[in-house]
Amino acid sequence: MEDRKSYVVTAHKPTSVSHSVVGRFTGATDVNLVLAKTTRIEIHRLTPEGLTPMHDVAIYGRITMLEVFRPPSSATDLLFVCTQRYQFCLLAYDAATKTIVTRAHGNIRDTIGRMSDVLTSGNIDPDGRLIGMNLYEGYLKVIPMDATGKLSDAFNIRMDELRVIDVKFLFGCAKPTIAVLFEDQKGRHVKTYVVHTKEKELVEGPWAQSHVESSANLLIPVPAPAGGVLIVSQQMIVYHNGTVCHAISMPSTIIQVHGQVDKDGSRFLLADQFGLLQVVALQLTATGAVSNIALEVLGETSIASSLSYLDNGVVFVGSATGDSQLIKLLPARDPATNSYIEVLDTYVNIGPIVDFTVMDLDRQGQGQVVTCSGAYKDGSLRVIRNGIGINEQAATELPGIKGMWALRPSLAAEQDAYLVQSFVSETRVLGFATDAMNDGDVELAELEIQGLSPAKTLLCRNVVGDFWLQVTEHEARLITCVTKTVATVWTAPARITVAAANPSQLVLAMAGGVLVYFEVAAGQLSLVAETRMPHEIACLDVSPLASPGDAKAIDGHHWETRLGRASHVAVGLWAELSVSLLALPSLTLAVKQPLGGDVLPRSLLSIGFDGTPHLLVGMGDGTLLVYLVGAAGLSPLKRISLGSQPILLSAFRSKDVLHVFAASDRPTVIYATNGKLLFSNVNAKEVNVMCPFDSPALPDCLALASSEELTIGTIDDIQKLHVQSVPLGEWPRRVAHDPAAHALAVATIKYTMDETHMEEVEVGYVRLLDDQSFDTLHAYKLDPFEIGCALTVAAFDDARYFAVGTAYVHEEELEPHQGRILIFQVVLGKLVLVAEKEVKGAVYCLNAFQNKLLAGINSKTQLYKWSDSDEMDKELVAECGHHGHTLVLFMESRGDFIAVGDLMKSVSLLNYKALDGSVEEVAKDLNSNWMTAIDMLDDDHVLGAEADLNLFCVQRQSGATTDEERARLECVGEYHLGEFVNRFRHGSLVMQPPGAASSLFGTVSGMLGVVLPLDSTQYTFLHRLQGALTKVVKGVGGLLHKDWRMYESKRHVHEAKNFIDGDLVESFLDLPKTRMEQVVDLLNNDGAMDGTPPVTVDDVVATVEGLAQRH
């Protein structure tokens, strides 16, 4: 049997913020916010408009420390990054090349020693003399540093304290000095030590404080001149500097993070586990000594994982369990909110993804993912879909539209007044009229423009001089915008077949291949040039090369008023199947580009993406060709299949940026980000014609015509994945979707205070939500101490039910000893309990299995069948089971096979024998993996994720010759993902061909990933490509891709096998052409071609794009 091979790629980057720091990284005058999101670093710059993203880079490691500091001789700050595997790097910014450069890197991992339970922040001496980290119990790892930021060799210094809770460097000390918060048998204490780098030892420091609060968990160093530290516990904050001590009490809470406000350290922000933001203020004397301490509650934010004060009262609140926020601290309390906080901006975070389900509402093989995201009060459902949505504002049945154009009252007017529609033999106009019968509401109605010809229109638009231009099959006319009368008419000697125009230029194609060029001025159409093409003309474009950023109105004038004139007209020919560029005004041939194949070009559009001129060609078979326009002519850039019907290209504006709409049976928006062309599906089934329609009554809309109807609506933000938030205010733990009931069931935990208002209690619910509106239809409250652990849709006797597995959680029990299986039926939008089964343990997982129900109950796999008694009572009856597990946490089934993911015994494969009514173990993985999720790929392969952040694939040895071999699941694939996976689900975010298999997975960091199967040929090529890329694309911070993807657990380390890193492979598409050629050259000379012909850059681009389109 051939080993399973897989392609792992990111569909949605991590969104959970673990660290944030503020510094002047990209320039001496820049204020930068630097974020760590698990395996990525984002760099933003603070501008008057807010935070502007500058860089988003992947790190070959899981970030556990992020610090910013400035060496004494540097004008800008440096970044210190340390990963979970104790690899570190020192990063600087090269403003000339606008790239992040590595100043130093290394590995500070020790071969022996017990890793510290707590990794602290504040690991750099304030005067930049050394970096100190408590990585291993009983040791301080020290990296000396000189005034330029150059690092010396790292070494360990022995510490007497084993149970270290926090370590911080103190300000204002002649030699590097640390404060250590630690715990021993007598309690918690704080000691200070001076770090002697030459002697490699710690010498007792200036002061110590024994027996601090037993709940003390955080040290906050205070800058000079005050110096000292704040010792933060659950009920008190103490300032201590060896001579002065001040304390203030506070309501019991756990302060998780802090952020410094003022340079002198007189104010610090504190955020607790409930999302409460407070400020602690130190009152300083004239000499800088602390005289008192005060504490004030500011308000509520997302539950913070980091706090970064930016400037002028603006604070970034990073969150790992909710949306991150940009807030402003107000000078006075807002009486409406009773808070000092104003939220300026919100940054979506879908982590942690605890569970998710895939809904295919349109039954087209394209799913939308509904996740259980966030935690505690920040819990929510997130609806994630691929493509761009059209939010319908108006719609009417109007079949047969062949063309549409919006007209403004003048060229400079910012908004449209009329919508012109062309049909096979007539033209109609929609405009806004006041409905006197309906309280004077404004509505779209059919109107008449006096000077407009009622014949079929080929083109209609605003032109210079405040005229409207209309082209029919027999004439071109100018109509005065103010009087709506005809100003001039040019009658064609032959039938006009195609027309294109901009505000000052018009080109017409007539039968026989005749091309005519006009200039528009002073209310006249001036015929400038005429030529005859060798074949009939299929399409034209005379768009001036506007860049996407040019679509901004200035001083109340429409952006088109600033458009220049086109220097060329693009012409697509029928029989010759070519595109030509003709110079204007002469119409002389400048460039001719054969298109190849036997399909006609149907639409052309010139546009500048990121300042680079592009020519887009929409073909009759749904293919889009993209060319770069240069002095040497047209250079093919991309060929992509968007659909199967002819493409009609149109430019439109969204948020002052120009994009391209490709209308066809699978409409697509084309846009550019960081120099890369991107394609996003529009969530509309068919669009034949599109035109922008931005009117006072319907602002920022598009008009879309299908074969049967006209829709006017706004368009979503232009991005690949769209996330809709459904706030719950409680923690969603499990979700399941029943398409038949058009409903979602969600198991949640709500946190409330008990009657004494002293203790927080958990209340479990099962909630029913509509799968379209996501409104809550019904809620079922569970018993006290009962929470939902599992949720699935089960089918019994041709009826569908929601099955919920629960556990009664008591603090005194190590593992729950009691739980229930609840069977709910949806009746008139309510959850009706039709059966329940008490069990001896927690129901960790449920699986619908052959009209029965599989349950993982503590250490047992149990199969239940549905029983209807004569009295119409329905109940679950135990049929058979299987023991031998530690805890059955995950279960997937396929046919008669059942895959079980155990707490610590990896994966086992069971077989249900219907004739015997029994479940038996067929094979198991002999490795000890602590499982976090499993997915049954087919009858022979199970994909697993384990607690050391690895993926692996095991294979059943069905063809083995001995019983011993057949009883063992062989590991055939290993890969370090670097993310904690909570759930796998079959499905896809993009349209998949029938029979295509792909799996999605969700992680704690908010990453959504995709696993795609590969055949041997694909794997061999991609493995070679991956190897070539690692030689050209170097990891940030000197970190190596090979080391990063190496499978590493507590028991063994292996190189990755039978998995391809899709993120690295698809980075090929972002490379400049010269580096692409380097990769292909390495690929063609790697000695592994096995007689296959050399590949070209276009070959590799096509292969990688094909993979990218599958997720």
C-alpha cells in the first residue's frame, strides 16, 4: 500500500495576539506597534489615520518572547525574539530596502535541565547590557551585549530559587540587577541579585522582601528615578524599592498583563482575567520618590493578553481570547458607558477555535465554516466564508439585460443619478422618484431622458463638458446633462458593433473591421483617425491607465475628472484571436499579441495595479489572461480559469481603491495586494453585466444583472476570507449543524456570580440558532455543575436529532464520574428533549454511526441503538462497547471502522461487527501521543494532531503477512505544524470538484488550515520545489525551515516526511521574477528529474496556482 501524502497550508492566518511591544523600529521618528501572533510578526506604524500595516512576516518558530530595546549607540530599536524551541534572533530594520534584517541568531537550548514552567517578559536590562532569561529551573540564561547591540556567547548562572514565578530587570542600577519573585515551602518572596557577567554569578542585591502576598504573581519594574518594583497579587499592589513601601488593596482578581503609560513610570495599566482595565498611579515627590499609590478602574475591554500604550492616550489591547482593540483613554468618565474607554478600532480574532462545523448551504461543494471562537465573556460564533458577498439593497425581476451604465448629473458630480439598461432591441432608464403614496419615500422607478435614444445601447457614460455619450448600433450622440437634449449626433456609415470610451476619447468598431477614433471636446465628436483591421473586431478598451489608488474624490469632484487620456487603444480580433495595441491618435499598430487557442477574446481592460500597467483579457470560455504592459510590448503574466462562460470586465471603486469585476457564471473580483494579483469569488451565482451605482439613496452600490433579474447591493470588503461575528457573551464549546432543520446547536458555558457575589459559577446551555440569520431561537439550560462536552447530529428511524454529551464537573473529582447523553428534536424552532441516558463518566465525544450513536465515555467506547417501546417512549439502549483506553477524547467513523483518539495512547482503530453485535480493536499506534484531534481520511489512514504541536498520519497494515504487523498502525507521515489543533472537519472553503477530499482544521491561535491529498507524482515534484525554495527564501532571523518542520515530541525527533509545507510552496507566487528563475534553475539542476523535461517558471506558477485555488 502506498504511503499517504498530504499538502498542509494556511487558509486563515493566526489572529490571536500573544505579545505586543511599542518602539521606533522602522525609523527614528516612527512609532511602531509590533505584534506576535504565534508564528508571525506584524509591524504597524502609528499615523494620524490610525495603525497602518507595514509588514507581516512568518517566523520559523513559535514565538514565546518578544522584546524591543535600543542599544546606546543606535538611533532605532531592535527586536529580540525567542521561540518555543529556544532559538533566538535579534532583528533590525533596513529602511533603504524596507526589509527586516537579522543582526544575530542562535540556539540557547540546553541538553539537560528541567524547563521552567513560566516564561517571563522584561528579559532585557534597561541599559542594554545583557539579556537574561529564566528558561530552566535553577538557572538564569545570560547573553551579554555591547553598546552597539552585538551579542556575546550565552551562558548559565546558577540560581538558588527553583520555583520562580517572575523575573524582571530593575531600572537605575550601576550593574545589571534582577528582582526575582519565587516560592518555597514558607511562602512567596522577592529577592534582588546583581548579575556579574565576568564571574558568571549572581550576587545578593540591594534589597529583599520575604513573605509577600501568597497570591503574588507579577513584578512590574518602575523606571528611574523612583526605581523599585510593583508587586502585584490577587488582592493587593505593593510598591517596594528596599527603603520605601506603599500598598493599596483591590477587589480579588488576577492581573494578567500590564503596560507602562508614562516614561517616568508614574502610571501603569493593568488588565485582569475578566477584561477589566485599571490604572495604578504612583504619586512622585519633587525628587522622584514615590509618596503614595492609587488605583482606579477605567472600564472593560477584551480579555487582554498584552497592553501597549502608543501615544496621546491611545492603547492597543492585544487579546488571545477575543478581538484585539485600539482604545482611547478619556480624560473624564463617559456618563453613557460609565467608562474612561472609547474603542477606536477592533481587530478580528477567531482564536481560540475550540470547535467548528462546515455548512454547505448552497449544496455547491463550497462550505462556510462556523467556529466556536473566543473564551469566557468574549466567546462568539464566527462565520467564515470564502469570497466577497453582495449585500442586497434592492432587486427586481428584469430579464434580458445586455449592458448597464450609471450616469451622473455632471462629470464632476460624485454620485450617480440614473441607471441605463440596454436590452436586445431597446434601452430603459431607472432613476429615483418620490413616492407620494408612501410618506414621500424615494424609490427606483423607470424614467425617460428626453435626448436618449430608445434603441439598443452599446455604450453610455459621462464625458467632458457635462455631456452624456450614447452609442447605438447606428450612431453616437452627445446629450446635454442639464437640458437632457441632443447636442450632436454622428451617424455611422455601417453598423457599429463595439464601442469603448473614457471622458475625452471614443473608439468605435464597425462591420468589416473598421475602427474609428473620436475626441470629445466642447460638445462635439471630432473624428480624428480611421483604420481597417484585418478581421472583425471582438472587443475594445480605451481606459486611461488609472492606478487603484487614483479612485479618490478630491474637493467634491469625481475621481474621473482627474483621469488623463489613453495613449493606446486595445483591440481584440475575431478570426485572428489576437490583441493589438494601437497608438492614439494615429491608430498605428504598436503591439500585436497572439492569444493562442481557438477561443475568442470577449472583453478588454487596461488598469494599473500597484503602479504597473496591466492589460486584462476576458475570454469566451471563462479564462482570464493577464499581461504586463511595457515599452517592449505585452508580457504574459497569468492565465487563470474563472468560470466556463464569457467574461465581461469592468472597473469599480471600493473604499477609494479601484478593483476589477469579472462578470461570468462564476463572478470574480481582481485586486492587488503588495504587488500580487489576487482573485476572490463573488458570492453570486451568475452575473452577466456589472456597473458601479453610487447614488444618494443607494450609496456605494453595484448593479448586477443576471439572465433573469437586476440586483443592487453593497459589496463586502475586498479580501479573500470574510469573517462575520455572532457575539454570545458566553463560551461556546461545541457546535453542530442540521441542514434539514436549518439550525445550529451550540453548547455553551455562561459565567455568573453566585448569590453571595463572591464566587464565579459555570452554567451550561444548549442553544439553538437559525443557520441563516444566526438569531437564537431557543436555549436549554443544563443541570447545575453540568456542561456540554460533545455535540453531533444523529439520525434514528429516518428522523434527525441533536445529540449532546455532558459531564457533571465537581472540583473534588479528578475526572467526572457522571454525565448524560441528551437527545433533542427541533420542533417549531425549539429544542425538545425526547430522550436522555445517564452514564458513569464524562461523554467526551459522540459520533453518528449507522443509525446508531457512538459515545466516548471516560475510558470506554460505547455503542447505543435507538429503541422505541410500545408506549412511544424513546430511549438509548447500550448495544456493545470497548474498553482499554485512558480517556476516549475523539472519535471518527467510516463504514464499519472507528478511529479513536486517546488522551495519551495515540490512535487506535476499532471494527464494528454487526452480526456479532461487538466492537473489536483492529490495530493501534504503539507510540505514546497525547492527542488533541483526529481525522479519518479513508479506511486505512488516520490523521492525528498531538500536544507537541505535530501532525502525523498512521496507516493500517491490511496487507501485512503477520498478525503482529496487522495489529499495528504504522506512522507514514510526520510534520511539525507549530499550532495546537482542536478539530479536524471534512470540507472546503472553495468550490471543490466531485470526489475531491480535503480536511479543514482549527487551532487555538485562530489559524484555519487545510490538508489536501497528493499523489506520488505531485508529492515528488513539490518536495523538490520545497527544497529549492529553502535555498532561495531564507527564514527571518536565521531560522531554518528544515528545523522548524522537524517532527519533535518529548520522546523523539524526526525529519518531516510525506507532508508538504503549502505556505512555503505558495510563497513562490510572491517572489520577483528573478528569484522565481533562481528557484526553477535549482529545480532543473537538483539531480532528481528522473528523465522528466525541464520546467519553466510558467509551469511552476501554473502548478502552484492550481494548488492555491483548492483552498
